Amino acid sequence: MKNNNYLASWDFEVVDDNDDFIEYQGISHPKNKMKSYKLFPGLMLMHIDLREKYQVQAY
């Protein structure tokens, strides 16, 4: 699954992307991480690790 930076509005960017998982890192706060795991076709589990203050403003 190829994934571009569709979560940039959440202040995250893609670090690693393959068929089993996608890793994200915070843009403003690099210690913040997310990882999406592919469980079944069409079903993903997302783990979010917020180590620094997280705040995003909607446009």
C-alpha cells in the first residue's frame, strides 16, 4: 500500500510505508509517532504515541 502524506493536516508525515504497516512521525514534534498495521484487507489498526504536546488547528 503506497501512501503519501495525507496526514500532514494532523502534523504527521510518512516515514516508512510497506504492505504490512505504515510508520508516521510528527512534523513539528518528531517524538510523536504513529504506526498503522494491516490486519486484513480493508482493516487497519493504528497505534498513536504522543510523547510531546499535540495541538493541530483546523483550517
